Amino acid sequence: MNIAVDQQHAQAGAESATPSRPQRQRRYWLGGAALGLAVLGYGLYWLDTGRYLEQTDDAYVRADWITISAKVSGYVAEVLVADNQAVAAGDPLVRLHDRDYQARLLQARARQSESRAAIAAQQAALVTLDARLQEQQALIEQAAADIDSARAERQRAQLDFQRYHDLVAQRAASEQRLESASADFARARSALTRADAAASRQRTRLRVLQASRAQAAALLEQQRARAAEADASLELASHELEDTLIRAPIAGVVGQRRVRQRQYVTPGLPLLALVPVEQSFVVANFKETQLRRMRAGQPVKIQLDSFPGQVLRGRVDSFSPGSGAVFALLPPDNATGNFTKIVQRFPVKVVLDGGARQTLPILPGMSVIAEVDTHEP
């Protein structure tokens, strides 16, 4: 009797646990409605936002790092920075032994002093020649006055000779007086000839002095050229001495420090690298089919693989003038052999917002997932 009652109770519980057909239909309708709402919501999101988002994981942090090398050769006296040390622009990095360069600087200064002394001496010679030229001009003027005096004396003697010659012909004067007048006339002519010769000699001496002055002026210009060369040599020696202390041209972090103390370095030899971490940016390689609506200035959402869950903001800065294949070491030549079309990727430079680096330690080389919102211009 009890067994039959238990079976009846169990059958009634099973019937109550099994939902009725209307209940099952209601559940199906609710599930379909929820699924439809989800599809509708995603469709609205895709129409409004999703279709404008272009994403790539082929993106990395980059920085315009530079290699530091020496401008002059020499032995390293001291390495003033350590690995991974942050430095500011102008901070000393490496110091070379400067004994030889100091000696070259002293030698250049001595040559400069010598050239300046030579200029001063040549200028004094020019002053002396100018004074001699003035004196010679005075002598020429004196010689001209002597010629005038001699010519006047010859004119007087000639008139006396002519007058006494006429008087003697008229027997109004003695022969002795005529001879005296003739002698005076001859002396006057000789004096005029000597005055002409002296004037010619003075004019010749003037031309010699003028040629000497021109030569002295040319020598002065030569000395000035040598002085300019000495000044340039002094400037170069000063620069070489300054270049023995290698300074940081930009602010950054020291990397790849290969230089060591007592090492002999030559110009152009890489010593260390300087990475401007604070000026890092992102290079995202998007497919060519993703660039249709992409423009400079559009916002970019950046996620670093090193910090999952952290989102940074940036903006599109510029686009590469060619795909990565164009700038490859061995660019493909599609005009030869069999052709297989491959979607190309173009590097896109993305700059980070101002506060992004204060949020996370962003280092060049980190992998990035970049997502550009092409909805905004």
C-alpha cells in the first residue's frame, strides 16, 4: 500500500518538474528576443562606430635614436655615463686625452701672433714708403723750380750774348766782354741741362718708390691672407680641443655603450647610442585596403602588449610615401616570373598624446595594437 502511494507521489513530482508547452514556447520567445536585441545592438554599433575602426597588431614603438661617435681621434680618458643612464642635452658623455690638442692650440696661437706681427711690420714699411713718396714729390717740385731758374738764367745769358755780339759788330764793346757773355751763356745752357737731368732722375726715383709701395701693399695683403689662415687654424685647433669632450646632442637614454676607457677611437666609430625615449612614437603597418578613409589627425587607441588592459590615446601624424616592399633591401619585381598578388602594408606614424608617457613606461621596440577611428576627420 505504501509503495503504491510513493509511486503516485513520484509521478506527480515529475509531471510538475516538466514545463508545459506554453512555458517552453515562452522561453523560446524570450531567448530569441534577447538574441535579436543583441544582434540589433551590434548592428547599430557597427553602423555607427564599428565599421569606421581600422585595427592592426603589426605596430611597434619607435624613436629617432642616434649613434654617438667621436669627431677626433685619440685614447679615451674617461667614460662619464653608465648603461641605460638618462642624460640631458649638453651633458658630457666621453672625454678623450687632450694633451696633443692643447699643444696644437698653442702652436696655432703662436702662428697667429707671428702673422699679426708680420702685418704690423709691413704696415710700418708702407708708412715709411708713403713718407719717402711725399719727400720725393717735394724733390721733384724742387727740381722743377731749378729748371725754371736755369731756363731763366739761360734766357738772360742768351740776351746778353746777343746784345754784346751786336755791340761788338758795331765796335761799341770789346771782344773781351763778348767772350765773357758767351761763357755765361754756355754755363747757363749747361746748368739747364743739369737741371733737366736732375728732374728726370727724381721722376725715375718716384716711379721706383711707387713700384716699391705697390710691392709692399701686395706683401701686406699676403700677410693678411696668412693671418686669416692662422686664425682659421686656431679656430680649428680650438674646435678639436673642444671635441675631445663628447657631449649629448639631445636628451635621451644611453644604450649600446661600447666605448671603454683607454680605447683608441677614430672619427665615425660608434661609441654608444642615445635614444630619445620621451620623443617615441608608434609606427603601425596597415593594409592598403584599410587606408581608404584614414586621414592625418584621426584619433588612435593604442594598447601595448607589455601592459594588457591599459589603453593609451594618440593621433595619426603622417603616412609613408611607399609600402614596406618599396624600401626593402631587395624590392620585389612583379614584372618577372609568375605573379601572385599580395596585399601591401603601409607604415603610418602615430604620435602619442602628451600624458601617455606619464601613464606607462613606453620604450622603443614594444609591440602595439593600434586602432584608428576613421569616422572623425
